[in-house]
Amino acid sequence: QVQLVESGGGLVQAGGSLSLSCAAPGNIFRIAAMGWYRQAPGKQRESVATITVAGIPTYAESVKDRFTISRDKTKNTVSLQMNNLKPSDTAVYFCVLVWGSQDFWGQGTQVTVSS
């Protein structure tokens, strides 16, 4: 079992910024794709941003130009910088590590954006 430790999140007003971080075991982090998903109440979990081992990011259309995903090889962490947050960004955010055919999930962290 791969344990992912998330931090960050919280409550912010619309237009504000938050940063999420997720730490993974180093031996797997180096060879795994990473990403962030989110799940709002009553909705399905959706992909927000992913980043390959080589550091190539992809974003959901709804967060492009507002969110930035990055990975730090020295700290074995993946981060999600969220700017210009909207109430529609309110959700539980999950870190995911993809290694071959397996995926491992963090416990989730709440992000609430007030209008």
C-alpha cells in the first residue's frame, strides 16, 4: 500500500488562492504519474490536473489558466496552486499516484470557496 499525505486546503473567498501539497514515498514517486481529482457534493469525482514523470501537465478545461500542478523531485511532492478560485471549485480534493496499472489515493482535503 502506498500512503499519500495531503496538506493544504481550507476556506477562501472567491478570487482568492490556495495551495495543496501531496507527499509520496520517494522510491515510487520518481516513476509514477501524479494528479489531483476533486469531488463536489452530489457529483462524480473528476480529474483536475495531472503531471507525468517527465513533468508534463494536463488540466481540466474548467481550471486552465487558474491552476498549476508541479512536482518536486527533491521533496517527493506534487503541488496544486489554485488561483482566482470560484465557488464552483468547492470540493474535496484528492491526490492520486498512478504506477503502472495501479492507482493510490490520498484521504482528501476540503476546499471551500465562498462567494
